[in-house]
Amino acid sequence: MTSQQRPDSSPTTDATSPKIKEALDARDALAAALTRAGVQLPAMDIRTPWVDDREGEARYALVHLGVCSAPVAHALATVIMNGIAR
């Protein structure tokens, strides 16, 4: 398997790429919404699974939510269910 085929699981900090900027904005918006709801995911970051060798930048970027404790998962589930109930 070549590096082009294998996902890169390391966080990316290059905010100049439009795809990465979009993911950073989405991460920040989600973090702000969760904070307002009283939930904090401690390990949110941005990942770029594959780099487009032709352009030297990410084809797309993902918001990685990371892991959380059971109480945080329950709080997140409650926020989601409350939103659905509206």
C-alpha cells in the first residue's frame, strides 16, 4: 500500500487549504454549539486522510471528534434527543 492509498491519521494545521479551512470552521462551529449546550469534546481536531499528489493539498478534510468519557457521551445524546424532540 502506498502513502497515497493509506489514510494519514495525524492532525493537520495548514489552514491555507480551502478544504482545511472549511473543516476548521465546521469544527469551531460545532465546538461553540456544544459549549452552549454544556458539552465539551476534549479531542476535536482536523484530519486529512489523503493528500492529492498533483496539487500538493488535501482532497478533503475531516473533523475528527476524538474520544470522550461515558458522561460526555450521555450529555451529547441528551442534547441530540432534546433537539429531536422540538
